[in-house]
Amino acid sequence: MRQPSTTRSFRKWSKEAEETLRDCFASTDWSVLHDSHSKDIEGVTDCTTDYLNFCMDTVVPVRTVRCFPNNKPWITSDVKDLLNKKKRAFKDKNQEELRNVQRELKSCLKEAKETYRKKVEQKLHNNNMKEVWDSMRTITGCKPRSDSVTAGGVERANELNLFYNRFDCPVSSSSASVCPAITATSASAFSVLHRSPHHRLSAHTVHPPHFSADQVTGVLRRLRSRKTAGPDKMSPRLLKACASELELPLSNIFNMSLQLGRVPTLWKTSCLVPVPKKPHPSELNDYRPVALTSHIMKTMERLLIPLLRPQVQHALDPLQFAYRERIGVKDAITYLLH
């Protein structure tokens, strides 16, 4: 029986769209956007983000497709194209075209099933039983038990929001955009980048770091294009494809943020996605929150980490294995066993 379909929207990226965006940003006079806000970091960030999203919405079209839950996993885009071609031939009553499409569809289905069979066999060969069982559930149409925690609408979403934000303390509107990490460490980390960690400087010698356009370009080009956008709806593919054209406006915003010791509210906003910790969660604590944040803010963080890490290296516990470069769980297990 044919089940009801759902709609899904995604952006149709192409090389031509990326070239158009590069030409658009290369001919943009960024001083017009930034000078009108002077030292207002909130206004500059919001204006730049809105302009980038406007250009992306204008150049990159959004496609809406229908998805059927009973589609088999070997139904690829080529098979769907042939199915649509078959429907058009049947509607036009073109018998010769219909026979040709049916022969081509039969061959394409056979090839798609063979490819999927090899993929499942490869999972078995790699002893990846989780993906094998997921594939078997997809083939047989077995659906997991519905979660009572995620069921519901706005009321359930509000409960999750209160649960995930229960440790936050209210802040005044005047200090809501102040970055505690930057203001607290501006007298130590930023001004002693090449000095001893125990060396003290007066407040008059504090100088925040300055990021060049080349540094920003290098970090933007290392972004992963297929990552999900944050609350600012800024696609990492746009940032990566137009890294050379966006290096100047983004470096100006980063340097302004460091000079003022403030982080825009848009960059501190995150979208929490609950991910179950176990197969059948039954309460709110059975979910782990995964935060989707702004990729522009992540770019600034990657620029700051090499400057801040040397300042706290002396204070790290030698037995700390988490959140350290090139150190992981295997090192902790090796230390405990040997």
C-alpha cells in the first residue's frame, strides 16, 4: 500500500551558483555596510549576515521534493528519473517510449540492487553489525518504537528547553553581549602570547590579537561543506566557496569583536538537537543535547585556540585526556592498563 508522502527542502548548489556568489561578493562595497554601524558589533554582524543570506537565497534555488517512507534503499536518483520518465510516457500514451523506458528501468534496478547487495556484504565483512541491522530494518520496513519523550508539540519542546537550560543564570540586557572568556583573559592571554605564563603586565600594555585576511581564508577553506547551518542560517558551503571574497569583512568583524571584548548575540545563540543516549529513551535525561552554532563563530574560535592554548598549557593536569590535541580515550586506557 502506498504511504503518504512528506516534503523535504534543500538548496540546489552548483558551480555556476558559486561563481555567481563570488562575483557578487567581490563587487560588494563592504564599507557601506560596516561604516553605517560604526562600533556597533551587533549591528555589523546582523547586517553582514542578512546580506549574505539574501545573496544566497537569490542565487541558490531551494528545491522541494516528495519523499515516500516505503522507498527501498536501492532506489537511487537514476532509478527515480527513469520512474518519472515512465510516468510521462504512460501519460502521453507513447507505447514505444514506454517499452524502451521499461527495459532501461529493469536494467537500472538490477544494477542498483547489485550495488546495494555489495554494500551490505562489505558491512558484514567489516563486522559493522549496527549498520547491517539498520539496513535490515529498512529493507523489512520494521519501525522502531515511538519515543514518548519526543512526542508532542510546543509543550514538549518547551520542556526540553527548560531541561537543557536549567543551569543558566539570567543576565542583564546591558551585559548580555559581553564575552566573559575574552574580557577575563584579555589581561593575560592576549598580551602574553610569546612570554612566560607567570609574567604579569600592566593593564596599559594589553593588546588583543589581530587576525589577517589570509588567516581567515585558511580557516574558511577547511570548513566542511555538508555540515548543518546554525541559527544564523549561514551555510558552510557558501563560506568555503567564497573564502577569498569574505576574508576582508569577516576579519574586520573578528578584530572588532576582540577590540571591544564583545561577542555578538547571534554567535552565542545555538539550536539544541536532542540525541538519544540509549535505544529506547523514556525521560528527558536520556537525551544528549547537540548544539548547532554559527560557523562564523566556529571560524573565530579556531583562530583563537592556537593563541589561548599555550597560556593554559602549564595549568593542565598531565592525566587529562579529554579535550586535548592528539590525545583520546585510547591513551587513557593504555595509561590505566600499563
